Amino acid sequence: MHKRILFALDLEGVNFVVGAPYIRFGDTPDYKVAVREAATEINAAAEALFSAGVTKIDVWDNHAGGGNLSQDMLDSRVTLLKVDPTLPRMSFAQDKYDCICYFGYHTMEGTLGGVLAHTMNGFEHQYYKINGKYIGEIDIDCGIAAEHSMPSVFFAGGDLTCKQAAASVPDIITVVTKEEISRNKAIFRNNDELLAEIKEKIQLAVNKEATLKRLIFPLVFEKSFKRVERAAEFMEDCISFNLDADYLSDEVMGKDGHTVVINIKDINEFLKVI
């Protein structure tokens, strides 16, 4: 049984949340709903795990750099981490946890029907790819967690998001929080039923033998921006990091000014570009 657990929290994927068209999520009424519901889902999971013998649960609030939850919203046995968002993603986790569980994550940018779908920054990014395959924040964090020897064992989010999580980590246990219809439309679950399922399945997840889904280096990483100016700034960053980067070749344009392609040698280079 895994006894030291990290909860990774985003917000868009919890129950009762769909946001609003053309409005930053944090500026919509759903934002406060999401914060309350996220605490509710996390507390239900924590109650079940502590009763099963788990000894440590920390929460990494990573939505928009953190600062969404407060400690007084959480079970007193749970610790809300204070994480410096300028440090490499998940660098705080080295040798501290046996596994990682995800709450509130969303589908990747461009997912048809995905509620509030985006990848890292919905205002900037068109897509991320590894070796020609689209990836989202689920894939990114599962890969980074594996570098810290943390298997990804549990995922609670919308139905389309759960499918993407299962595609990234086939043996992950998922709980559907809502049925995703479109970017700002979903069918919500009865919350009592949802919380009961979270309690049941997260206990199964931490008791199950899990495999690490590692990133395989070297790899080819593509990052596509909605504006060429941001792509140019990112290219300058890549040059400053001495990375092997170029714009995506295109038979019509010659080079696609929206998209930067980088040959990544190891996890440290990957952390610099995500």
C-alpha cells in the first residue's frame, strides 16, 4: 500500500464547473464554485485514505501557479504545500511520495467537447506534441512524476479527460466527475454519489501495484503558439538554454512561425521548455 501520497490539483475538471465563453476562468462565478468543490473532493479522498492507513497526504495546488485553496478548507491532517512556481515543475517532490493522484485536471487544447480544454496556457498555446503525438497536462505531469519515482494511480475529472488520462497511463484508476458536452457545457453528477465513488476508488488505487509511465529520451517536442510573437520569444529562450531548436518545416511556408520543434535529451531540458 502506498502511504505517502501527493494530490495534484487543477480546477477546471471538478464537478459543477464549466466557465463562460471568452472570459478568463478566474474571472467567472464558476471559479469560486471550483475552489469549494475541489476542497470537497480532496477531503472525501483524504478521509478514505487516512481510514485505510495512509500516513501522509500533501496537496499541490497548481492551478494558475497556486494560491487557490487555503489550509483551513482542508482536512486538518492534509498539508497544503507552498510551492515556488518559478522552480522546475514538481521539483519539490523528490523522494517524498509513494504515488500521485490527480484532481480537477482538464482535456488538452483543441479537444472537441472538452470543458475548458487547454494546455498550460489557453491564451497562448495551440498544442504540445511529443514525437508527433498531441499531449496535455496529464501527460506532462505523469511523465515528470515518474522521474520522481511516483506512479500516477488515480484521476478524477470529466469523462473525456479521464479517457485522456487512461490513454496516458493505462492502469490508472479514474472517476468521472461530469459528462463533458462542449467547452462550456456539461452534465454534472450527483455530488453524494461522486464523493462515494472517489472514496471507494482512491482506496483501490493506492493499494494497487502500479507502473511508472516514464518519458523516453531523447524525444522531439513541439510547442505551437497562437501568435508568432510568442513563438519568437520562446525560440529566443531555447537559444539561451543551448537547446537544439528550430521552427517547424512546412512545404508551403518554408517555416511555420507559430511552432517550435526541439530535440530534447533529458528531463532537465524538458522541464525548461514546458
